[in-house]
Amino acid sequence: MWSERVTTSVNLPSDAEIEIPANKSLSMYVGAPSFTLGGKGVVNDTGVSSGFQYYGLPSNTSLTFSANATFVGQIYAPEANFTLGGGGNTIYDFAGLSLTKSVTMNGHFNFHFDEASVYQLKLFGYSSISWDEM
């Protein structure tokens, strides 16, 4: 398991990606005000949402994934405005969990809540007990 703490704003370019190999995991603790990821985004070869966990600390207020790719992971950033960007007619899948201040999706997305996230994400004293599908 990799664990990284990010303290300065990040803007990864359009050809960037974060790749998590099968049988590995990555937890990011982001205190930077903003985190922007383009390109292929997070390539989670584990296939399970617990393979990538993003923890936005209170100072992390902006999270943007402008990647044109499927996302599999868990995001806990209660102070962050989360923007998910895609383009064209391609439909992208978001599989996992997003617990953020707000979510804006530009493009075509299918959002799949991973019910196992309730047991996998370390929510610092908080647990999901129910949710409403919209």
C-alpha cells in the first residue's frame, strides 16, 4: 500500500495518469487547496474502489478530474467542490464513492456507488447508514 501526502497545488497535464498496479493500493492525503488531474486520470488496475482512496483535508477545496477515462476509487473530501469533466458523446463510468461538498459533472457519466465502500473507507468516525439514488 502506498500512502502519499500532497501539500502544494497540483495540476497534472493532459498526458498524465496515476496508475495503480493490480494487488496494490494508493491512499492520497491532500492538503493542497486544489488538485487537478487530466489525461487518463487514475488508472486503477485493481478494479476495486478501495484500490484508490483520496482524502481531501480541510484546506483542499477544489478537486477536478478532467480526464477522459473511467474512474474507480473512493473520494472523501468534504470541503472540496468536485468537478468531473468529459467530452463528446463517450459515456464514462464513475465507480466507487464521492463524499464532497458539491459535484459538477460535465459530459456523459454513469455513477455507480460501490456499497463495499461503507466498510472500506476510513471516514474518521463517520459511517454511511443510508443513501438515496437520484
